[in-house]
Amino acid sequence: MSQNDFILHQVEWDLPPAEGEASTANQKLSWFHLDARNPKTMQWLTDRPSVDELTADILCAEETRPRYLDMTNGVLLILRGVNLNENADPEDMISIRLYVDRNQIISCQLRSLKTISDLQARFPAGNGPQSSAQFLAHMIRTLGDRMSNTLSHLADIIDELEAEIIEAPEHRLRNKVIHLRKQAIAFRRYLAPQKDALARLLGNDSQLFSVRDRRRFQEGYDQTFRYLEDLDAIRERCQVIQDELSNALAEKLNSKLYLLSLITGIFLPLGFLTGLFGINIGGMPGVENGTAFWTFLFGLGGIFIIQLVLFKLFKWF
């Protein structure tokens, strides 16, 4: 491995001069994308004058939640993106840790995130963003765009479940509903603090961000807020579907129990008579009569027919 094997991606773009600077100012905007699991990453971060020890610790932390912090010369932002890796659960969202100031973007990852590939394709060398804030806005928007298809897929699954429950409610559908609800809860677990982090980013009064940058951030915030509303709607629909499924299954069970009750009601008197005439004691009528057995059977049949007629008149079936 090379000495800088912890740097997964590095690119540099020409940065236009800020307002009030001479047009001849030759400034660069650099993006360093790092492997947070590599031990060399922490040393590289602490060696940079713009990154203090606290920032380095947060960028390389094993467990993080979406958050926003104002730093001396920049901002620290931790976001989550949907997990689109092979054989992975989408709700197991992947964190991306970002330190942004005017001249550099430092991002760290513990697991591969598709959004990074999108940004690499969007901003190749020589055709970069006009500012670090513009890069950050594209990062937020790309994370949201990646999530859109996943949430739309969840909504499609709910539609299919509703149709299945209406047509043929079965116990196996209960597990699907529970799994779908768990997915919505897992997504919301990360998106709720992510919305709060973006809200704090919007309220940042640093000169690092212009009014136009904040408008871009507002789009990302609105998108995240809309996704939270969609997740709440998915959870509520899951609850409604689960209630409908429980009612449908209970109705099926009740209909079967009702049928069994009718059968029991029909055979109860017949069973009583067969039990009564089956006792082996003296004095039983018809013991010496050769046609008594057939007379008894016809009598039971008559009682059976009378019961059916009465049940029909009472509208018990």
C-alpha cells in the first residue's frame, strides 16, 4: 500500500475569489475523502492546522448520529445515507462525516456510500463546485435523492399489502407488515436528528455561507422534512393495515367457529338420543323388534331435517 492509502479520494478545483478579493487571487478548493477505519487517518487529521483534536475524534468515531457543530473556521456535519450496498438492509443507514471550511472539504466514511461515487462523477477534476458550501449542498441533495427511491419502494409495498389483505387476508402478511413498520422506524431514527442538524445549518450566521447557499440548504431541509412526513404516513398506514388484517383474520375465525357451533347444535340432540338408546339395560323399547333400528334412524333423520328448517327460519345460517 502507498503511504496515503487512507485517502480514498482526493481532488482539487480552482476556487473563484470571494467578494472583495482581487480577481488574480489563485485559491484552491480541496476535497479529501478518508477511510475512518485506517489508523493513519487520525494522525493525518491532527497534523492539519485547521482540524483540532475534537474534530478529528468526531470524524473518526465508531458510532455517530446526525449532528451539526460550529467550528472555529468551518462547520462539522454528520449525515446519514441509505445503505444501497449489495446484500445490505437499506434502513441500516451509513454515516458520512464532513468538515467544511472555505478552502477544503474533509469527509470520512466507515462503510462505502453510493453518494460519494455520485459526487465524484458530478465534480471531476477541473470541473468542480464554485464553493465548499455548494459542494455541501450537493452532498445533502444527493443523499436525499438516493433515499427517494427507497421510500417510494416502501410505499409501493404498502399498496401491494393493502390489495392482498382485501383479496385474501392470511397470517403470513402480518410478518410483512411488521417488517415494513420496523424499516420505517429505523429510517426515522436517523432522519429526525438529521432534520434537526440541517435546521441548525440553516441557522448558521457564518460568512462561510451566502444567502444563495442557504437557499440550497433549505431545499435539502425541506426534502428531509418531507421524507419524515412520508415515514410517519407509512407507519400510520402500517398500523391501519395491521388492524384491518387482524379484523379480517378474526372475522374468518369467527365464521369458522360459528359453523362449528351450528354443527354442534345440530348433532347435540342426535347425540343425546343415540347415547340414550345405546345404554345396555333392561326395558329398552324395540330390543326385540327387527325394524326398530331403521325406525330409529328415520326418526333421527326427521329430527335433523326439522332442525335445518328451524335454523333457516331463524336465519342462523
